[in-house]
Amino acid sequence: MLNRGLFVGRFQPFHNGHLNAIKYVLEHVEELILVVGSAQHSHDSINPFTAGERIYMMRLALKEAQIDPVRHIIVPVSDVTLHSTWFSHLQSYVPRFEVVYSNEPLTCRLAKEAGYRVEYVPLFKRDRYWATEIRKRMLSGGNWKELVPKSVAEFIKLQDGVQRIKDLVQTDVTIDD
């Protein structure tokens, strides 16, 4: 029987903290399901990238890190509005798994209530490797590229991602006024 884990994130964008977490989890499971959460969201200031773009960033970064693609599955999953049904919704998208790796309190609670074992993942320089911090640096002209794998930085540049985020923050402000 295959020992399979599950790791959920929004990956907005995928960064070195995510990569270190995935490497850690892969030391404990044979195969890892990477769930791109909130897959239906894009083009707003906290979810600037599409699910497809996030999946592609992940694939680039995992390849760059020489992580065997046989060891992971990437699955986009949309949100549901009723938290109590989220795990059954998730299960309809992914293969069977035994353990959930997360530090996010709601994900951990819902996984436990659904009967899954939950393992916490060491946080890797959380003050730096944090998607909100990366997006803030993008907005302010700070050095964000040091926080993401090189392949992800190149992909974001090709997508004009920094300008997209700037435009989206402006749009969010306009909508709120």
C-alpha cells in the first residue's frame, strides 16, 4: 500500500517556504498530493495568479529542485462555502491519502474531524517565506526574487506578474471607494 500524504496551499505565488515544506513531507511519504486551494480565485490582490499559473509555477520549481515527478500529484480544488463539507469535496478530487500535512488551523481542524491524521510541517523562515510578504515586496519594488525559486521568478516575469499585482491592488482600491 502506497503511503500518500496531502498538502494544501494557495501558492500565491509558490515560494521557497513551500518548496522546503514539500521536501520535508517527501521525507515522510512515498507520494504527495499537492492541492492548489481556492482554485477558482485569480486576478485579485491576494489571489493574483490563476490555478493553471500556480500549477505551472509548482511544476517548474519542483523540476528545478530535481524532485521526481512520480512522487507528487498536483490537483486544483475550488473552495466550498460550507466548511463542514470541504473534506468530502476535496476527497472527490484527489486519490486516497492517509495523512494531511498542514499548519493552517482550519485545514487541521477539518482534517481531524474527517478522521485524518494531521502532521505539522516545520516553518522555514516564515517571516520571509510568506506569500503576503512576497506580494508586498513586489508592490514596493523590494527584492522578492530571493524568496522564490529562480524558475518561478522567471515565470512571474514572463507573465508580467508584478505589474498584474500592482494593477489589481489599484483595482481593489477603486472598487472599495
